[in-house]
Amino acid sequence: MIKISFRSFALVSTRAFNTFHFTDMTSIHYWVLKRVKETQPLRKYRNIDILERKKNGLH
């Protein structure tokens, strides 16, 4: 589970780096804002999931 999430994180980071490298600053700024808006609702659920795991001792 942790390996998969780390791998996907690395993939996203690589994609982000490529996006930063090949676009101008305005596009980067827009892209970052867009990504933050997309991931904001998910973060809440992820934190809840982590708390549940700690409570159950699976972490």
C-alpha cells in the first residue's frame, strides 16, 4: 500500500517537474492552483483514513 502510493507520488512529481520545465510561469501558476483545487477535497478524506488506521493500529 505504501509502496504504491509512493510510486504514484513519484510519478506525479515527475509529471509536475516536466510541466514546470516546459511551460511559462503563468501556466505553472494556473496549473498549481488547478491541482490544489482538485486535490483539496481528497486531502480531507485521506486525513480521516490515516486517523482511522492509527486508531485501529494498522499504521
